[in-house]
Amino acid sequence: MSGTRITDQQVHLYMNKRKQYSQEVAAAKTGISVRTARRIERDATLPSQKPRQTWRTRADPFVDVWESEVVPLLRNAPHLMGITILRKLQDDHPGCYPDSMRRTLERRIRQWRALEGPTQEVFFPQEHQPGVRGLSDFTDMSKLCVTIGGAPFGHRLYHFVLAFSRWEYANVVEGGESFEALAAGLQNALWQAGGCPREHRSDSLSAAFKNLTEQEDFTKRYSALLDHYGMEGTRNNRGLGHEYGAVKNMSQWFSTTPHRLSH
């Protein structure tokens, strides 16, 4: 096989077979080509006794343009495809970089990205168990510029998700974040789902509190609501979008995630 080094054992096996069979038959029984068999018979040195080649067999065809043209392109747009860069080189240097050099260029680009390219974003996937966690959050929908009768309609969206199945429920909230909005949205979501998860996670709703007394009152009422449905409560100060890694806010999550109607 081209590019695969034969072993000492193959050489010994071939030489043993060669005592009984022709060169072609002995090579077939050893699993090597006839060309390799001829080379073995011409050279008495075993493969392990030959030094490995560690240098280039040919000059780098992109040495004249790599640092001056290719690397600046990659630094400005690290995700450029090799074929795009090759087409640019062909336009700038007619006749110098044929399509046959594409794989060589792509290999060099992969090496550059591994050694000098931008740091890759790391995601740690979260594993959720069925029926364990539900999540609630609010998102401001003013960016959608919804109007009613020509007048701006200021509203938020309450959004509930079951973490395992990603079954979703949402309803419009007129006004800001409040316990009433959370309680109504959560109750409607649980009725639609037909059951309750073991744990409910919400954001801190810090924007809804004017003072410490209101915050303490919310905590008591929120605890009573969860006790009524038999759920444990946790807070997520970074918002529900954080639970899903790359999704940064609820409106993005709601607009890009397919709705699942069963869990």
C-alpha cells in the first residue's frame, strides 16, 4: 500500500515464502506489492535499520506568499475556506497556483489555525434528567417594535421551558417583571404541560424590587407558590439563556428553537 512502511516481520515472511514460491506469489502471500518485493531483494537492510525521512520532499509552493498574503487574510477572517484563499492567489498571481495545490494550502491553513488561530470557544454540555427541572424567565420584546393602532406596544414575554424535552410555553406580559406575572405564567405553563417538574429555576427578578421589604415579600410568596405545586426553587442570576450555552437571551432562544409539544 502506497505510503505505508513495511515491517521487519513482513520482510522475514516474504523471504521465507520466496524459498518456495515465485516473486509474485510470495509477495501476494505476504500482502505486499511485487514492486516492494523487488526492492526487498535488492536491499538486504531491514526497515527498522533505515533512518526515517523527516524533511520535505519538495519545496513549499506557498513560501513566497504565506506570510505576506495568506496569513493577513486568515487573521482578518480566520474562517476563510482554503478554496477562497486559493482563488484570491490565482487572481493575484496568474498561472502560479493551480487547483492541484488546494490540498496543500488547506493542510497549511489547518496547521496555522491549530498553532496560531483564534481560541476556540469551549462548551460544556449539560445533561438533564426527565421531569427534574423547569425554567422561567422574562425578556423585553421592545426590539421587535410591535405596534397596536400605530402606538408602540410595550410588553415582555414570560417563557417557561422543561430542560430535558425543551417543551415550551410563553405568554405576553403587559408591564414589568413581577410576582403576579411569574405566578400566572408558571401556573398556565404547568397546566398546559399537565404536570410539575421537581425543580423550578427562575432569574433573580432584581429589576422588580424597589427595596428589601419587597424582596422579602416576594421570597415568601414565591416559596409558597412552589410549595403549592411541590417544587424546589433555585435562582439563576444569569438568566435562562445561560442554561443553554450559546443562547444569550430569551428572545433569541424563543425565536431559534423548534417548539416541542410533548415531553
